[in-house]
Amino acid sequence: MNNIIVLPMALPIMLGIILIFLRPYIKTQRVLTVLGLLVTIGISIYMLQWIQTDGIIRLDFGGWEPPFGILFVADSFAVILVTAASIVTLICLIYAFSSIGEKIEYMYFYSFVNFLLAGVNGSFLTGDIFNLYVNFEIMLLASYVLIVLGGKRMQLRESLKYVVINIISSWFFLVAIAYLYAQLGTLNMAHISVLISESGQTPLLTVTSLVFLIVFALKSGLLLYFWLPGSYSAPPTAVAALFGGLLTKVGIYVMIRVFTLIFYHEPQITHTIIGILAGLTLIMGSIGAIAYKDIRQIVAYNVIIAVGFILVGLAVMTQEALEGAVYYLMHDMVAKSLLFLLAGTMITVTGEKRLDNMSGLIRNYPVFGWMFFIVMLSLAGVPPLSGFIGKVLVGQGAVEAGSYILLALGFISSIFVLYSLLRVFLNSFWGETIISFDDEVPMKKGWMVSFGLFTALMFTFGLGAEYFAPFVADAANTLLNPQIYIDAVLE
């Protein structure tokens, strides 16, 4: 029965391979991809309920028991993100059906989206640190293809930077794994944790942890984000939404997992550095969000602000702060995907990228305009939308830990988020419309369905917080008490 754990990764891989042979049949590819995602979402929800009743689920590949074999581990934290990633992918694809164009669909678009999701879900579920590297590479290889689909000059320029940065970070990742294995002789993350607890986190292990921190900072956009704004602005809108909703979140997930399960013994070094990086990221992201007039750049810098805010929860390391980080991760996957879709649609209907070249869009597209307003409020943390709960919990955790500087930076960054997006809203949606009746681009049904689903999810996460609370609390409790994860893996 535990074999079900592998399906959120295995199903997209198998489907992606099958779709390669169905290249001429675009509608068939669409139908199979949607069905595959619905099955993956159903499996993920089932696993979440299973974990609540029976505890963490483990699957040992090839019958090799830990710590000798490869394994998948499904706890609440991992499966919450698997569920959210699968839902985000499905909704972004609904948008892509009406926007991506058959030319790109013929370029194995749906295969590579499935491969991307397989790498994302595999990264969430693996319990082996080398297998984590493998899943990262699956995700990145798919993203290398998706970022250049269409072949525009900007895509090729930004993709080169994106590929080089990720190759360098992957090399450092491999070096860090090699050093860790040389010191401990195991790749099983739970076993690594046990060995470090028994021997103590030596100075060499602390240095190794800092190498991991550099790797994950590059991959998540924690301070080392210089590659992110351009890379997330280059691809087609649906792909940019996938990137904004999923890719940095994998880096954040791994950082939280590694620094709560493995390297948590010297928090005065590791977690203090994470806190400093998170604070600087909040500052620099906030400056970037108000410095640009290109809409996609503004949205990309809002992604960076969210990275800093979520990792404040890791730096603080209390139950409430970790609950807030998990909840805000869920919220941000949804809200940032919607924000990228809205920004890309604004560019599509106006032909402009700068907010000072747009005005009056709400007269042509009133529902579209008010959806932008809703996501703006959600990202700023206004109740009863989804961003409110995570911000409150992280803030409460910061107060309990006495981290008042991080608390101040976190909530000041919310003001910058609100200001940056309110500036877009007022400049682009109000005033005299720049689109005449004859030039008005019709808002496609697929676009509005995607916007509506994401908006509904933001209200659901906010108003239904009581329903999600047991899953989030269980995730945070497992992170704060690594022995729960260790006992489930090593029995």
C-alpha cells in the first residue's frame, strides 16, 4: 500500500514519456495531462488524510531497509506542498490551453511540464540527500527547456544566465553531499541526523552546512537572487507562473528540511546566518519592487520578498513561526502564480510592459481588475485572505523568540508589497483607458477560469484556515521535533 507514495513523482514521469509519442495530438495531450494531474491531486489529498491517522509514511525501494537504500518519506510538510504544487500546475495549464499556442505545444510542452512537476514532487518526498540532488536536476533540466520555448532573444539571453547559475549551484550541491558522505558514510537524511546527534556537529560539519546554505540560497533566491527577476520575466506567461509558484519554493522547502532535520545543533551559527540573509532579502526585494516600472520585474521582486519572509520562520524556529512558514508557503504558491498570470495578461491585452504606459484597464476588464486588487490584498496580508494567517503566525513566533528586527522587517516589507502592487493597480487600471472598443482583446474563458480558481483558493485558505490548521500544525511539529521523522524512517 505504501507504493502510493511514489505516484506523485512516477505518474508525471510516465505521462511525460507517453506524451512524447503523442506529439501531433495536442488535444489528447491536454486531456491526458489534466487527468494525470487530477489523479495526482487525489492521491496527495488521500496521503494527507492517511498521515493524520497513521503517521508518516515510508517507502523503501528494492526492499532495502534504511539507511542502506533509496526511500521516499511522506510527512505532512512534504505532502502539503506536493498537493499545492499539483493544483498550481493544473490551473496554470488551464491558462496555457488558451495562451501558449500550438507552435509551443508541438515542442513537447506538456511532456516537460510533467517532468518539471515530477522533479518538484520528488524533491518534496525523497528521504535521501543524493536522490534530492537527482530530483533537483530533473526539475532544472525541464525548466531549461521551458524557459527557452518560443526562442525570443530575451529568453535566450536570460536562459543562459539561468542555466549557468544553476549548473554552478548544482556543482556546489554535489560537493557538499560528497563532503557530508565522507564524514558520515550515509546519504539517508534521518540517519545523517542521528549520526550528527551522536557525535555532535563538528566545525567541519558546520562548514559543510554553510555550503548547503549557499546552494539553497542560490536556488531559492535568498539574497543571491540576481538571476531571478530576468529569468522569471522571459518565458511565456503560463511558464513564468509555474516558475514563480514552484521553483523557489523547492529551494525553500529543502532549506527548511535540512536545517530542521540535519543541521539544527548550532543554531547560533546557521540559523543566525539564515536570519541575516532573510532580513537582507526582505530589504533588497522591497527596494527592487518599488524601483522598477516593468510589471514583470515588480512581480519577480515580490517573489524575492516572499522568500525572505518565509525563511524568517526558519530563522526564528518556534512552533508558531514554522506553522506560519508552512502556511505562507501554501499561500505564496497560489498567490504568486496568479500574480504572474495577471501581469502577463496585462501585457498581452495592452502590448505594453511598463505600468506608466497603461491606464483604464478596469473599464475594459472590470472582473480582471478586481481580481488583481484581491491578490494584492492577499499578498499584503489583509484578512480574510490567505496571506493573513501566515504573516500573523510568523509574527507571533518572532515576538516569542524576541526577534524584533526580523519582525519589523517582515511587516515593513508587507507595506512595500502593498505599495508596489497598489502603484500598478492605480496606474494601470484607473484613469482614461488606452484600449479603444475596436482594439479590445477579448478575455479568453481559459484565462478567467484560471484567475477564478486561484482567487477561490486564496479565499479558501483564508476562510478555511481552521480546516487546514491540523495539517499545518502537524507539519510544523515534525519540523520542530526531528525525532518524529527519524523514528518513522529508522523505526
